[in-house]
Amino acid sequence: MPSLFAGLHLEGTVDSIGVGSSPVGRELLFLIDGFGADVLAKYAHDAPTLASLVQPRIIRTSFPSTTSTSLATLTTGVMPGTHGMLGYTVRVPRSSGRVLNSLKWDERVDPQIWQPVPTLFERGTAAGITVTHIAAKRYEGTGFTRAVFRGAQYRGANVTTDLIAETKAALKKSPSFVYLYVNDLDSAGHSDGVGSDKWLAALKSID
């Protein structure tokens, strides 16, 4: 994500993966949860469009490679030891052993204190970039969203046509950055397994 914001000339960001400057002042990051390079290599024939977009370089994730940690690393541009989102479940300091589920959250934990690093969304918005976060309606306003995605305009959409419409509308502005997130594939993988009929249907739908 820092490289994409560097393409929009956000001060303090570096294009470490060679994205280059955005010629029209618009960037879109489409994140498919649960979809890595190894999965694409194995199921490329089921996702020809996605397979055609692959570049030779593989970007490796941080550790641990769980959703909450990886997304916090993505949206802040710093490593887990700095942003503090260290896993799916983490013991809350000075709480008599209470455990925080980072995706379900706990109303007793302030998201901005738990994750204090300014997000790239906040930095981009402050610099005059229109930043939009598009995902399922149920994620809007959650503790995790406030910890990791704060600074963006949230546009909730639950069906494919609405996701596409919101994305097109957000990209009409310049400079703009759009983060589009779908978890259908990840959800199917957890419930039915990678390679299952439900999982393959989700993959083909996304493609």
C-alpha cells in the first residue's frame, strides 16, 4: 500500500515494489482475503483473469500471517512490532488475563490506543487524497475497522453489483485511493475447505 500512495505522491511514502506514478491520479487496491500466490498457482485455470494479472515478483507477508496482523501492516506501512496488532487473539495488558479477539474486538479496548500508528488512509486524507474503503456493511464502525482502516470514507456493500458501483463512483475523483475488500473466498475456505465446490464457486465469481 505505501507504494500505491507513493504513486499518488503522498509525502513520506516509498515505491518499494516499482508500481510507478499514477498517470491519472487514481489507485485501486483489490484485496481478496485468503488468496495467496500458492493458491493462484494451483488454481490458475479456475481464475484466468486473475492469473493474467500476475507479475513475476511475489510479495511476502509479515508474521504472523493472520488477517488482523497482515491488514494492519498493509494499511500502516509498518511491521507488527510497531503497530501492535500481533495476532488473531492477544492478551490485554493489565486486564487480569482478558483476551482480545482482534476481529470481533472488545468495547473496553480503545482501537486508537491499541493501534496508535497513523494509517495511510489518514495520511492520504490529510494530504487531500480522497480515500474510500469499500467492503461488507457489517464491518463499518467495528473496533477492528477503527483500529486499522480509520481515515477512509466507508462505503458498505453486500452484493457484487453494489461493490462494483461503489468502486466506480469512488474512482471518478482525482486524486483518489480505493481499497476494495472481499472475504467470500476466505469464508468458503474456512467453512468448506480450499478446493471445495463452495470455494471454487467463490473464486470463479471473483474472477
